[in-house]
Amino acid sequence: MVLEALLSSPDKRAFLKTGLRTNYIEKFNEVIVEPRIQFNYLFSNQFSTEILSEQKSQTASQVIDLQQDFLGVEKRRWVLSDNNEIPIQKSNQISLGFTFKNKNWLLTLENYYKEVNGISTRSQSFQNQLEFIKINGDYSVYGSEIIVQRNFEKFHTWISYSLSNSNYTFDSYFPEEFSNNFQIVHSVSWAGIYEWKKLKIAIGSKWNSGRPETSPTLSNMLDFSNPVKPKINYNLPNSATLSDYFTVNFSAGYSWKLDEKTTLETGISVLNLLNKKNIINRYYRINQEEFVQSVSTNSLERTPNLSLKLSF
């Protein structure tokens, strides 16, 4: 069942939207109530603010099985909650944003907080000591993002910066709290687009701090308590980070009008223009000689692309 209400002020500066969604899970004889609220206020024609808050739930979770070799291929599948090993996931989130916009400028600032209860280690792509441990827990994330965009007559540019902090909490594990596998604390993106007649040129770049990783201990890397199936001795989960990520991409396009009905569009792009080596994931496996070996996943090297499109 869904209920919704809309309210606005006489001068149309304030807008309030509230809602309530109710789910009945017959299998567990459980009623889940999910309230939500959206509030907008227009300080002027150029400056506004928005507050959003809502609760959500889902009875399906994604389980990730990793291939046990140096390929580390993921097999993803969706499973329904049993309210035990696979609990119902419930989330709470709130955000506060500000927007300034005029003919040439756009500035946005968003601050947010989100917590999700009922996650499983099986859904988080662990490739360390938690890979074969089935426990449930929570994660929370909070942060801010700012975007600045400037428009000129033939040139458009924007830059964004985000700051976030995301942590897991598993009450039945030590340590109970540690960094999320997908946490990126700092991220900066920039892009510029130049347009002249039928020519368009764009360049963009992105930098972010490295994702967390879990490294083996420097001494006694292997545990031979079970000689048939030795295990890697790890440091604390996600206690290290990968190197920073940086890439620059370039693209250009031009179109020709061949006749009244025919147009030829050409484009060229180069991904990772500077050919920067970026490690985006790293995990560890035991090789056939029973040594610990690291396996790294790199982003694309410099990759040119050419496109032709004929429209008639």
C-alpha cells in the first residue's frame, strides 16, 4: 500500500512531498513500513535547497561466488531472503543539498548519510579472510559532493569533488568495524567540451584515492594447520589501500552533410591518453608451489577508438 501527500506554499517557494509505503511479507508474517519525505525551498530564482529522507527494504539479495583460481571470475545470482542466513535488507538515508544556477554557472553541494542493515559477506566480493565466512552485518556511508559547471559561448567545463567514508559492521567478527570494499575517500573529476560549427572536442580526467585491500602478513604468510588445504594469513581486513587512480580521456567528432538526406559522422577517442597504469583491484592466492602470489586487475591501457556513422 502506498500513501502520498503534496503540499506547497502560496508563493510556490516551499514544496513538501511525503509518502508512506507498507509491505506485508506473508512468508515471515512481517509488516514493513517505509516513510519518505522530500522538502524543497526556493530562496531566490537562482538559489534553492532540498532535503530528502527515506527508508527502503528488499527481500532479494545478490550472492557473489568467486572462481577459486587466478582469474577470480565472479558468478552473481539473486536469492530470496530466508530471514536467517539471508535477512531482509533495510536502509535509511538522508541528504541535504544546495543548488545555485544562472545563465553561465551551476553549483551544487550535496551531503548524505546512508545505512544498510542485513547485508551478507557473500554479497560484498570479499577476496580475503572473509571470503568463505558467512556472517551478516551492516554498512554505513556518509559524505559530500560538490559540482561546479561553467558555460561559455563555445566552451563548457565542469569539475566535481566527492568525499566519502564507508564502513562495515559485523558484530560477530573481529574487528567489528572496518572499511568498505568499495570505499573511495577522495575523488576529483574534470571535463571540458569545445564546440565550433560541426566540430566537437572533449577532454576529461579523473583522479581518486585507492580502494582498500587486505595484504598477507609479512611473516608466516601461510597457515599449514590443515596441510591438505593451507590458508593465507592476512592482516586486518581492508587495512591497506591501493595506489591512487588517474586517467585522462580525449574525444573528437565531426559531421559532414553529404547531401540533403545523407550525413556522415566521424569520431575518434583515446581512453587513458597518458597510458597510466592503474591497479583497480588486488587479491592473493596460493600457487601450485604453495607460495602466496598477488593477482592484480589493471584498468585499460591507452585505447584508441574510431567510429563512422552514415545516416540517410
